[in-house]
Amino acid sequence: MASTSAVAWIMYQKYFNGMPLYRQEQDWKQCGADISRTTFANWLIANAQDFFRLMYAYLRKKLLARSFAMADETPVQVLNEPGRRAQTTSYMWLFRSGEDGEPPIIIYRYSPTRAGDNAKEFLEGFLGYLMCDGYSGYNKVPGAKRIACWAHVRRYLIDAIPKGKELDYTQPSVQGVMYVNRLFELEDKIRQKHAGDYEAIRKVRLEKEKPVVDGFLAWLKQQTPFRGSRMEKAVTYIRNREPYLTTYLEDGRCSFSNNLSGNAIRPFVVGRKGWLFSDTQAGAETSAIIYTMVENAKANGVNVYQYLKLLLEKQPNDRMPDEELERLAPWNPEVKALLDTRGTEELQNG
């Protein structure tokens, strides 16, 4: 048996601080507690499945009710999956709310494959704008209106610049980067000046950014890169996303890039460097659930350890109505006040 504080601390150390269980095992042993990493893993799986899953489902429900969402995915290795080799690549998906001024929602989801049906299944019922990278699998989400990521466009063009030619403006790749850089400059200025006024953002984007986008698309039509070159790869990538490049101009709440998703999935990527892989599918699914709780706490400005501990104490279950789950959401003012008080008291008590 384990206390709520012990389980919350193990979760916090692994999913917030990136400390794998074998290192935690050594750390606990130094403190006189000889507990195996297998026991730690069993604690995490059991508690996440029993007490976090309902909150996870509630967060997903809240996300699907939004009109703006973002998505990304990254590989993960799972050693023991039925019918699959240990070297087979699995995926961790990241779905999050957009830049609509509402409290952020961040959800991780594990799947054995990168098939677009995973996005379709998770986002079933979503009706709105979806910012994502160029992966065609997102086209399977029927209620989504896709937005292309201009950061990905710039990345492909930068990769196409010949070495030592970064300031050679006769290079088509450099010209393309100049167009996109101008859009990023305008976007930063517009968002700073009109923060929270989404109609003003929409209007100024149309006035200032649309002419640059039109110029970029006209430039794109003129490109005839050498076959097999990096520039051809960049041009092909951009042309395949051309229908989605102007979607963000329709609403001031639409995102210009998918950078927020990249920032949200980064903690998993960094943590993966420490623990390398998941042993089982249950472990990978548990990681998705706990990362979801950790990243929502971070995004909503509450103490991560205290929030994990609170959920373990309250033990959300199937008998709880949505109103009660809302009172446990990390954006709830009562939760914020409670966790601030707890954190202060623990500091004062040493």
C-alpha cells in the first residue's frame, strides 16, 4: 500500500522532473526505503487507471466542445505489445485547446500506430478549426477545418538554403524565408497590440498579413526547383498544404503556427530521453494519463505535485457528475486557492 503523497511524489518526479523509476528506486534506497521500481510502476498504473481516468475523460469532453484545437504526435517505443516486435514504433499524440482565450486543455493519447483513424477517433464530435502539421492523417477528422502551420513552412525553407548562402537573396529558399519571417514579425506585433481582441486581430491580419501571404503564394507558383533537391522537398511540402495556409485569416482566434503543441509535447520528448521506452502498453497509456494531469496543472498555473495529490485524495469516480469534476479541474478558482494554501503551508512547515 502507498500513501497519496508517496504516489503523487513518484508521479511528480517522473513526469515533471523527468526522473526515471530506476533512479527513484536508488534515491529511495538511500533514504532507507528498499522499494523496487516494479512496485513503483504498479502503483502508477493502478492509481492512474483507478483515479485519473475519469478526469481524463472529462478533459477530453471539454476539449471537444471547443471551436479551436491543435494536435501533434511523436514516436514512442513500447517493448511488450501483443503481436508486435519491440522495435516497432508506436506514437504519443498531443491534443490541446487553441488560442481562444479560454483555460488551456492539454491531452496526451497513446496509440500503437500513427494511422489517421487515431485522430479521427479521439476528435470524434469536434467541430471547429484544427491546427496541425502536414500529416495527411488529420484529414480524416470530419468536423475539422484544417489550419497549416507557418512554422513548419519556414523550417522546410530554412533546410533548403544552401550552406553559406543564408544572406544570398538570389536564392529562392532565402526569398521564401523572408516572406515567412515578415509574417511572423507582423503576427507578433498584431497579437501584442490587440491581445484578447480577436475581431481586431482578424481585421488587421487581413489588412497587413494577407498581402504578404498573397505575395508568397504568387512566388510559390513561380518556383521550379531541381528534382531531388531540398528546395523541391520544401516546395512540394508547401504546395500540398496550400489550401490550409490562408485559413488562419478567417478568425482572430485561429493559430498562426503549431508551436503551442510543440511546446506541450516537449516535456514528453525530454522525459523520453531519460526513461527511453515503456515496458508495456498499460505503462504507455498510464504515461499519457499522468502527463495529461501534469501538463494541465502547469498550463493553468497550479502546483503540479499538490494537484496530483489532490486528485488521488478525491479519487474521481463514475458516480461523480460533471459539476463535481469541474470543481476538480485545474482552472477552477477553488482548486487554485486550495493548492496555493497547501503549498504555502508545506513551505512554512519545512
